[in-house]
Amino acid sequence: MMPGGGMMGWGGYGAFGMGFVGWIFMLLFWGLIIVGLVLVVRWLWDQGRPATGAGTGGGAAEAPLDILKRRYARGEISKEEYDRMKQDLA
């Protein structure tokens, strides 16, 4: 028997013993490190962007006049209401 060789050079652990578990933990460790780095980079990237309007699904805030035009086009408000609200916005 060779000194320190154990079972066929595996140190007594075998191919699917502690050596395999060690590889799994190493992969999990590096996977978590990479995911953490990606999350930090995304967070830093978002910090540099201007804030968007709330409730718009992440898009740019819609102008009040555009909302008014859309409401008039849908028939939600009359022509008189549209003109009055347009004057209020101007």
C-alpha cells in the first residue's frame, strides 16, 4: 500500500463520497457569489436611472394632456368637459 494513497488514490472517500459533496458545495458557493454579484450590479445600474412614474409599469410617466385626450377619445368626457379641463391644464 502506498503512503497516504488510501483507496486507489482517493484518500479513502471514494468517487461519490465526501469528494462529490465537496464539489456540490463548491458549485453552490460560486453560484451564490455570481448571483450576488449580478444582483449588486443590477442594483447599482438602477441607482443611476431617473425615477419613473408610479403605476405606469416602469415606463415613462404619461402627460396629463395625453390622458385627457385619451379619455375624450373613449367618450368618457364630453367636448365641453374636455375644453374646460384642457384650459385648466394650460
